[in-house]
Amino acid sequence: MPTPYSKQGSKRTSYSAGRKTNRSNNTQSRTGSTFSTFKSSPLAKPSFKGNKSNYTSNRRKVSSKRKSSSFERIDVSRFINKSTIIEKEEVYIPTHTFSDFGIDSNLKKNIASKGYIYPSPIQDKSIPHALEGRDVLGIANTGTGKTAAFLIPIINKVIKDSKETAIIIAPTRELALQIEKEFIEFTKGMKIWSVACVGGVPIFSQIKNLRRGCNIVIGTPGRLLDLVKRKEIDLSNTRSVVLDEADRMLDMGFVDDITFLLEKTSKDRQSFFFSATLPKPIENLIEKFANNPVRVVVKTRDTSKNVEQDVVRVARGIDKIDVLTELLTGIEFKKVLIFSEMKHAVEKLSVELIKRGFKAGSIHGDKRHNERQRTLKKFKENELNILVATDVAARGLDIPDVTHVINYEIPQTYDTYIHRIGRTGRASKKGTALTFVG
């Protein structure tokens, strides 16, 4: 039965119009019950009078407007990795193993089955506080294990009390589905259920799953807002709340939506805020909705030491696509993620690369959800070795073995740049980030 939520002075490589030239770099480094959230009573179901299209046309519109990030002038030198000789960094020694945590034995078994023995710094420092019921503010770079840092304490709460529920809010559908995948792995054999509520797929199937009952809802702000307004989700008894990649949701203009959702949750809630940066609006949210949170900071530098960064200078009169093509033919460009700003530009670039013989695909907001997931799966499994994307792929996604990230245009903000290049150089592997400049 479903349970409730029923280095300095070294040589470096410079790219100029597709040709590699070596020059000295002297730049200094910049360091079984029914959960009230999901109505099971027939009276709570929407009335489908007339055809489905008529019902859809009368859906409530989300009131908040999406905002785009303002353009930031960025010194091009910040796109260059200034140092290949770096100071010796302190190696983090965990104070716990996962078996040390005071969590359910079955949960420990599922964690061990994933090969997890020692927690990452963000997990090691935050999980003990979360298990005590404290609110947590986690500041850490992408790819540091933030998902497990909030999932493990929440799952343990549900194991102790099957009426416990949680809402996890993520900026993109890809990240929400990735969180759900990890949740499923952690809860294998436990009969604890989740529902992913994201845009781009029919809302009616999600409503059906919600009515079956579950403990955890994972979703994007817009779709969650829609379901709350339809009274398919009642957050009044929800006592665990997660904002993942909070700064990205700010960039995407979701602050009003998030505020609305958090105001609907129980006053007696445990809050988890995870973010790579802490802009003022996010601080305001934390001040309003968190209760004396434990601040866990494991972010030590803006960009990974494993990522070699450089620029590709394109001289006037040279076609940028030709320069990109020349780069991609290099044997070292094994698995490449290319970012472009606009959805139509992403699609156009992907089509052109396919015409030129590359195994390329694209993901952006205008593509259907299933198509985005298929393309992402092919890229992860190396059926495609080039993925062209908007910033839907810049945050939180764990794509193994990306050798290169290419910014086909200069990103609008330096924070965006940081998150983009965080897709490579992961798990102690080396990566390269290149940014096209005029």
C-alpha cells in the first residue's frame, strides 16, 4: 500500500581561430495511511466537463513572471586557468563513515550497495545536524554530493514515521528526475514512494500518481505551483522542505513561486537550503523560512582545480562554426558539452554539427520532455559524444566523463560560467573548459 504523500609562469595552450599556439602565462591565479497532501476523495478530483482541451484552456495561469539574468561584463582573463602549479590543498578526512550515522539499517545497506563508504565533506558535515532535526544551509560547489546530504535524513524520518512527507524543489526537470533516481536507489525494497512533478509532460499522469499516495514530492517550481493551486497537493502537513540549487532558481525568476510554496508548508518544518552561491534574495528566503540553520560551507574555490580553462579567440572574418569544427576533430575532444545562450541557436548549432558528420544532440526548453531525456541518456551512454545545450544542463546534472565544456558564447554571468564548467573535471578527473571570444 502506498504510504502518505497517498599554476604561475608555466606554459599553456592558447586557441586562436582554431590554431594552437604556446605562450607564457604570467597571470596570477584568482582563487498505508492517506496523506492529506494528495486528495484521495472523489470530491477532490477535477471535473472534466466537455473535452480535455476545454479543461486545459481554463487552467489557472502562474502569476509570477520569469525573469532573465541581467548581463554582466566579465573580464576575459577570468576564463583562463592561470595556474597549473597550485598550492598543496588540504585533504579532507571524514569524521564519519555512512555506517556511523544513526540511520535505519536497511537504508545503510542501500547506501553501501551504491559503493558509498565515506561521506563527502558536505554530507559529513550536514547529515549529523539534519538527523538531529536542525535546519541546514549548505554552501558547496556543484557535484559535491548535496543530493545525498538531504535525501538520507529525510528518508530516515519517513522510515521512523510513515506519515512524514517532504517536498524537494529543483530548478530544472533534469535535476528533479536525477534526484528522484537517487531517491529510488536509496529506498529500494522499502515501499517508500515518490512522485516527480515537472513541466513538459502531461500533468494528468502526475495527478494520478499523487492520488495513489507517496511520501516525497520532487518537482520544479512552476509545476508544483500548478498542482497546489489545483488542490492536488496540500502542503499544510509537510514538515521537510528542500531547495536545491537555490541560486539557479533565483536566476530563473522562481522566487515568488518558491515563496508561495514555502508559505503553504507546516510552520513546524525542517528546511534544507543548498546553493553554490548566496545572493541577497536567497538570504532573505532563508531568514524568513529557516529556523537558526546550521551553516555548512565546503566551497573552497570558484572553479575546480581539475579544469584547465582557456579562451578561443576568433578573428574578424573567420566563421566561428569552422573554428569549432576544427576543434572537435581533435582526438582529445572525446565527450563535449557545448553551451549556447538561446534555444534556437542551440538547435541550429546541433543540426549543423550533425550535417558535418558529428554525433551530436541538443537539449533546450522548447524540446519535449521525453526527447530531452532520450538525448541526455544517449550522451551519458556515449551514443552521442557532443551535446549542445542551454543552461538547463548547467546545474546539478551528473554526466560522467565529460572531457570538454565549450562556451560558444560568453555566458551572461560569471556564476553561470562556474556552473557550466563544473560539468567537467568531476570525480578527480581532468577536464578542459574553452570560451569563444571575439
